[in-house]
Amino acid sequence: MSQPDEQLVTGFLSGDDRCFEELIRRYQEPLMRLTTRITGDAATAEDAVQEVFLAAACSLESLERPEKLRSWLFRIAHRKGTLLMKRTRRGPPTMSYSEHPELEPTLSAPRATRHESPIRNRLRRILSTLAGQDRALLDLRFIDGFTCADISMISGEKPSTVRQRIWRLKRDLLDRLEGPEGGNA
Amino acid sequence: MSCDVNPELVSRLADGELPRDEEREIRAHVEGCSECRDLHDRLVRLAALYRAAHRPAPVSSGFAERTMRKLATIRGGRARPPRRRRLIRLGAGGAALAAAALLLIVALGPSDPVGSAEGLVLKYDSGWVWAGMSASIQERCPYAIPSAPARIRLGSVRVWLDRGTIVTVENVAPASIHLLGGSIRVMNPSHESVRVRTPAVSVVAPPGSEFTVRCPLPDDPEAIQTLLRDSSRPASSVGALLLPAARAAPATDDLRPVVIECLAGRLTLSGGSTLPMGQKRVHLGAHGPVLQAPCDPDEIRRTMTGVAISRIAELDLEGLGRAALDIAEEALDDVDGEVREEVERLLVTMAPVLTRSEFERIETWLASEDDLRVALGARMAARRGRVTDTMRRRLHEILSLDSEKAHLKRAAAVAVLASTDAVTSHETLRTITANTEPPDLRLLAAWGLLASRDPAGRDALEEILGTGDEALAGAAVRSVRLNSDVMAAEDWRGLLRSPHPSVRAASAFQLGFLGTPDDLPALEAMVSDASESEDVRRDAISAITRLSGPGDHRRLAALARQLDPVVARTLVLALASYARDPEVVTTVRELSRWDPVIRASVLTLLARHDAGARDALVREFARAPVDSLVPTARALSATEPERLRELCRSGLEREEAGSPRWVALVECVAFQEPHRAATILRAVLAKSPPAETRARCLTLLASLGIRSDLGPAAARDLIAGIPGSGKDLRGLICTALGATGSHEEVVPALCARLRNDPSSSVRVAAARSLGRRPSEPTVTTLSEATLDPDRDLAVAALISLATLGRFPDRAQVLLEADDATIRLWAATARACAGTTPDRMPLARAFAEADAGTLRDYLAAIENVAIRNEGLIPTLRDRCLDHPSPRIRLHAARFAPRDGGDREPAIRARFARDTHWFVRVAGAAYGGGSRRSIALALENAPGALSNVLRRDLARHAPIRGWYPARLTAVREPGDEQVDAEASSRVIQTLLRAVDEGGAEIVGDDAVRNLGRGAGLIRSLKLSGSLVPSASDSVVREFYRRFAESLR
């Protein structure tokens, strides 16, 4: 049974570095996914995530509600990723990966694509055409399970805007997924 | 959807995001409404599908440990990691900085061997790595090329490697470096080469000095096939972010990313997104993923400074100059000499594109006590060609410093004064040419004077040549070579025997312009001397081809046969002009048959009179190189128009539309039918061709449009072609729109370009073209542009307004502008627009425009004189008292000839001028008698300047004899008209007729004889000048001439 975040935070603040290492292992993948979506590049994202953890370690004492650690980390990661993307003035990841969904860095095993259901592969192809920020939004909602209010706090957008964006994205996905093969997907 | 419920509420229900009350209500509705229930179920399925399709993001192994180690370092309060060894190993010479960022071309090698089961070749994946390191492949994966060593050259490292390949990097041990994904070229088993994008490639250097290349090339054959199929992707650039943003540019946030893009060498100015930046916009092209390299910022900054500045210089963007100057200023302080040298070179290159405010910093450099900054600032000012009043004062301060202690600064100051062509610099430069100054400064000053046609420059150079310093003499001769009319032929003859090859070469070359046929034997001896250097022999041949006449061609053909083919090329080409002489034609054909460099040119020259050459050209047309097509067509257009038309027609059918060869063929068509060529180009443009084809077609269409008005349809196509074109093409189109199309269509387009184009050069081109488009919108737009912060645009707008004879009220303030050139052109535009003479602003502008250039000054005078005759007396008075003799010479053109009260006084003023050519011009233009002109000429100490030749030749009282004398008599000196020399020229011509006959010597001889006839007639008419011209010679000439024409 894994320890809750609050205990790990308390342990780290008491001087047990292993607690923080456990936090890193726990959140490295979702944070990596978020920053990769935003920056469009795995290596940049890895740097960003490392900076997120370093920043978190330095200011963990100031975290008033340790139970909110998860959304707090995501918010730092979102800002860090956005900042990096703006700095480098590069476009969303669709500029590179949408053209080659099979090359998307999050796909760890290209060979496996042959054995999966066609509808799932089709969804992947459609998703690969979305902008990185949109993918990040859907991930936060569907994969990480954040509510619109949480996502609003993470992304800094108004809750109503987040809701609208999620609805539009879902509607678009449905249309394309159920539409004729060879469409935009 | 017929249901009234907002579907978003259904979505929120599916997500469990509704407040409890609302959820109950909506859930009840959904259960009763089939549409909403269906939507709800689909949304739930979508969420489940999304989760199922999710794959975890890859995290590199050891990430947590690395982060913890880094955290420990931070918490331990350890200072910066120990400074790494310098990454840069700059080589000798200025080119070293070109290696600042090495491009590591990571090629995913072919199967081993090529053509094996997979048959896959991947090439040209690229990324940036540091300078100074070398790489070699240590281990090969199954795809790698067998035993392919890293190919290393200055500026780049190219290795062939593949997934899993280990690259050993020597001389450097950075923590980690990331390479990028980007374009790669893929060759499929059919050897079809296609370009596709790859994902990022990371190079991580473990402790030690090895880089492990991880390239996520898909393992799956299907994925590879997908990759191969996707061949339509446009190539995209790759690069890396090497300079931390915070250090890149202490400029605005908007600017910083652009500078970073520049540093990475990835900024393209076409297509892509638009970055607003002040009044201008930067277009950023699409690019690949970027990775930030965690490394020592100082090292990177030093490495990238030169690259950054060169990129910035290329961009010509407002605001970027400031960033470049910031970077450069640091570089000047702390980098080693070689980097600084390169930085200086780049800064000088970009000097012309700096904005006025940016250039003010250069003025502060000039004011500093730092020798290097002063020298660099001066070089930049010289390159920019403009000197403000503040800078001028500073330059004079520098010149007053001690000669020995401040030599570097003083030399820089002289270089500025010599380069800017500033009219008031002449006195200073003349002072510098005094013997008390160091020779190199005297040479610089003399060069500046020569460039301004000031005779003092020649005197200074003669002294320098007499110092015996060969290196200095060589430099002096090279300077004079650019200003050929300041030394007499006799001087050059003396230098033919100089021990210095460059002096001998320059002398031979100059004698080609100033010498006589009597110089031919010496020059031919030079050419025949096998021990003479090739450069000298070539220059001597060049002179021979200029001096020789029809009577010399057979002797020269014999000479050509004895020479080395490479040396003889120029001579063979010159002989090809004598296509009527079968003997010469035979020699020329023989000597050029196996020489691909000149063969096409020779055939082109022979084609006029030689049917065989024409046949050869026609035969070779189909396989001629693209570069030769247009000259060949030019040669055939006059003699074989039908065959040329057929060749072009068949060629166009055969070639792919838009290819370079196709475009050259269209240009060939344009020789005979420019409008048809335009129609062909427009037809291709109408089919939305690929970008490259479109650019080629538009470029040619614009070039044709500059030559002649192609009509409104072509103008419309050109206008439509502006969006999406590069700045050079946009500028070309704007220039073409000055001539092509109707005012109604073209003026709005040019006005829009002038207002909105992000490139300064395009805006300037639009402003210039608007000067040919009189209309009210034109004047309004140009008026606005006069107040534009872009100084070049403001000047161009004022010049166009002057041309149009308009001066808007809003430009009144420019009469008081800080910039002298703007003041000058504002006053000029006002003068051109005025119906009544308004002397004061004009006179003041001319008086104060000394910081402007002679070119501006003289052009302004011309404009005013053409547009407003009432101001001519003002111009004349202003110019007459000017310290520059060239401007006084110009004043002579306005000498009064109306018999008014002032005429004698002004004529007397010209007569006592200190410079002989002002005296001559004053006499000639002022209505002086031929005798007075002759007297003035007698006192002329040297060769006539080109300016004087051109000006005097246009003048009515002396028209008729002067041009003939200048072209037919090559005797230099001009102390007096030399009747003996004139007779000698005529005798030469007659001998040519005797030897070859008019049929052989051809049109050139007939033209020369015609000149001779004019000369004789003129000499007779001006008998007081040439009393010794022999009547018998004249009679004999006419007889022979008449015979030659039969």
C-alpha cells in the first residue's frame, strides 16, 4: 500500500529524502506527459519536469495543504512547460508529431500498434492531429481525472473556458471518430 | 438536435461535473430523451476509449536519481559546477568562428551492405554540437554503413550512424547535449529519395567522453513503410536552442525569441507564424522541435556571438541590431582576439542596416578612449557611408591626436573620411596627404580624394609610389586602378617595368584605357614572356584587346597560337569579333574547340557573320547548360529568329514548367516576344505551382516588367505574387510595378507595400517606384513615408516627391531635420514643387548638407535644375563657392550665357579657379570661344577626368569635335590637341583598310573610320588648334574611306 502524498511531504520535510524520491517516481510520468504535450518535445519536457521537482522541493514548506500536492505539481509543470514553449517560440507539438503519429514520443512500442483495435488506432491518429494544449487538456480530464475546477487552477484559465474547451474537443473527437474513414483523421 | 437541452450539460453529466440538483434534473431528462441518452453514452464510451488508447510517457531511466542528486547539489549550497574546459578550439584565421556551432549530421546509415533486406537508407538528420570536438563511430548497429569514419571539416562534423551507434567525442566532456529531430532524407529500395520528419534524437554524454545516440527509429516494418510513403512533407529546418534565453538579448520579450531563433540558425522569413515586433513583423517559419542544452552559458555565448550577429545582420530587422550590439559589446571585452576579429567583421557588415538610434551607440564608441572601439566604430561608420556632425567633430579630434600614440585611431578616422565621400572632408584629406603623415594614412587619404576625383589624390599617390615601398606601392596602384583617369599614360608606362607584379599588372591594365597602339609591342612582349606571372599576362592581354585595331588581328591570332590556352582565352574571345576574316576565324575555332569555358562565347561572337557558328549554336542549344541558353539566344535572335523560335518552342514543350531550364527558355523567348514570354509565365502562375516554380516565374516576370510595360494583366499577377514571396522578390516586383501596369491598379499595391511590408528594402523599392506613378494617393503615401523612422525610406520618399514635383506640408518639418541628407532632399523636393523661387531653404540645405554625400548633393542639384529653372542662379552661386572642385565643376553647367550683367563676373570667377578642369568647364559652358577652351586645356596638367569628358561632350559649343577627339585619339595628356597623334590614328586606320579591306576589318573599322572622318572635319574646323593637320592626309583618308565603303 503506497503512502499518501501528505505523508511523503511530511517525511521529506522531516529530512527523509527517500520520500521525495518516491514523489518523483509517482509523478514523473504524468508531469512528463503534460510538459511533453505543451512543449512538444520529450527532452525539453524532461528538463522542465526536473525543474518542477527541484522548485517543488525548495518550496514544499510553503505548501499549506499537502493534500493538494498533486494539482500543485501539475500547476507548476503547466507553467514551466508554457514558459519554455513561449521562450522557444515554437509551435504546438502538432507541428511535428501530427504529421507522424507513429513517431510520437509517448508511443513506447510502435510494434504493438498492429495488434490493437482499429477504433483505438483511429482515435490515436485523430489525437495526434490535435494541438498540444488540447491534448494536455484531455489528458488532465480523462487520464489524470482532474475536474474542470482543478484544470482551471492548473492552467490558469477560467472554469467556464475550460468547460467549453473540453466540450468542443469531445464533440470534435466524436464527429471525427464516427465520421467516414479517411477524413481529417 | 431537436432537444432543447444544451448538449454541454450532457457532457458535464457524463463527466460527473454537474452540481447535485442540476445533475438530477439532467439525468432525468437524459433517461427520457433518446438523443441525449445516445450522446451521453457516446461520451462515456469516448472517455473509456481515450483512457484505453493512452500510453504512458517515456521517462528516461535514472530520472529520479538524477533529480535527487541535483537536489542534493542545490541544497548543499555548492557553487556553480567547476568550469569546464573550453569547448572552442578556434583555428587560425577569421574563418574560425564559422566553426562556432558545428552541425553534426547524424545520418541513419543504410543497411549493411546497402541493398540488404530492409534496403533502407536514412540520411541527414541533424543537430548542433560544439566546436572543436571530433567524432568517430565506435560501434555500428545493423543499419550503419560499414566502417564509415567521421568526416570532419572546419565548421561541421558529419558522421554516419544509426540507432544505437556510439559516437566518441574527444577534447570535450560536457554533461549532456541534445540533438534534434528534423528533416531526414530517406531512400527506399527503389532508390527514390524522399524527405520526412523524424522525432527528436538525444545525445547524452555519460561521464567520460562518450555520446550515446538514441534514435527512436521505428522498429516496426509497417511504421517504416508509413514513414517511407509520406514523401510529400516539405523539408523543414532543424536546430537547437543553444543560448539561454536570458542571455540571448537584453531586449524585449518579443524580441528575445527571435534572437534565439537567429542563434539557432532556424529563422526563416517566409511563411509560418507572425511575430509582431514594434512597427515591423517577423515571420517565423515552421521548425522542428527544440531542445535546450544544459551547459555553461558563458561558453555558449562566446561560441555563438559571431553566429548570432551574422544571423542578425542577414535579417535586416529593426531592433535586432540592438541585440547584436549588446552581444558584440560583451564579446569585445572578454573574448580572445580571433573571436573579436570575427565579431568586428560581422558588425562592420551589418553597419548599413542598423537603425539610426542603434547607430548612436557607435557614436559613443567613437567618443570612448578605447582604441578598439574607436577603430571599430570608425570602420562601421565608413561602411555605413554616413557621418553625423557629432561624429565628424570627434573624427577631427582624433586626427589632432599624437600621430605615433594614436595611429590606429587616426587611421580609422581617415578611413571614415575617405569612405564617406563627404564633401567637406577633402580639405582634411588633403592635409593628411602631406609628407609628415605616415604613408598608410597618406594612402588612405589619397584614395578618398581619388574616389572624389580630387587631383590632389593623384599627386599624393605619385609621391607614395616614389617611396620605394613595394607593398605600399602595390596598394597605391590598386587604389588608382579604381580611378583610372587620375594618372597619365606616361606614368603607367614607367610602372610597366616595376619589380612588383601587381604594379606591372595594374599598369598594363590601365594602358588598355589610356595607352595607344604604340604600346602594343611592349604589351605583346609581356604576354609572350613565359616567366611573367599569369595575372600580369592576362592584364596585358586585356589591354591588347582594347588597344588593337583591325590591322592587328592577324598578328594577334599568331600570338594567341603560341600562348598557353588558359592565358590566351581573353585574346581568343577578342579575336572572335573579327568574324569576317577567315584566317582569324579558323584560329579562333581551333583554339576554342576544346575549351568549354569560352567555346559558347566564341560561337556566340562568331555567329553574327559565320553561318557555321550559327549552325553549331543551334545544334548545341538543346544540350547547352542553362547559363549558356540566354547568351546563345541573344546571338541567334538577330540572325536566326525563326530557328530560335522553333528551338524555344520545342524546348518549352520538353522541359518541366518552372524548372530552371524552362525559365531560361522563356527568357530566350522574351528576346523576340516579351509579351509572349509574360503570357507563358502567367499561364504557369495561374495553376498555383509549387513555391519554387512560382518564385522563379515571378522573378522572371518582374525582370521583364522592369524592362518594358507588360500590361495590366501581368501587373495584376505580379501584385498577386507579392504575398508569400521573399523580400528580394518583393522588392523586384515593386521595382517592376514602377514600369508595368496602369496607375489605377499599381498605385494601391505599391502604397500598401510601402506602408505594410516588413522589409525596409521593399518599402524603399515601393517608394522609388511610386516616384514614377503620379497620383494623389501616391503623394499622400509618400508624404506619410517622409516622416517614417526608417531613414532610407524617408529619403526615398523625398526623392520620389522631388521627381513628382510635389512637396507636402507635413514634410516642412524635415527642412529642419537632424539628418543632413534628409534636409537636403526635403529642400530639393520643396524647390522642385515651387513655382516661385524659394531660395532660402534650398540655399541653407545645400550649405549645410556637407555631411551628405556627393552623389546626393549632385543628384539634388540635377533635380532642382530640371524642375525649377528659377532656382538655377541660387544653385550656381552655392556651388561656385563650394570647397569641393567637383561641385564647382557642376556649377559650371549653370554658368550664365544670357549676356546679363553677371556673366562677365562669373566667367572671370571660373577663369581664376584653382583647378584646371573647373576653368575649362567654366569656359566651355559659359559660352567661351574655342580658343578660350583651348587655352584652358593647354594649362590642364593631366588627363581629363571622366566626369569632364561626359559633361563636356554633352555641351553644345564643343559638341562635334570633342567626343571624336576623345574616342579616336588615345593619346593621353591632353595638354594640347596633338595633331600629329591624330594623323597617326588616321594612318593606322588606313593601314588597316590596306591590309584587310573593309570586308575583313568589319563594322568596327568602318565605325572608327567614321570617327576619323568626324575628327578630321573637326580638326579642320578648329584650325586654330591643329594648324598642322595635313590636307593631303585628309584627302587620302576620304579616298580610302570611300573605297572601303564600295
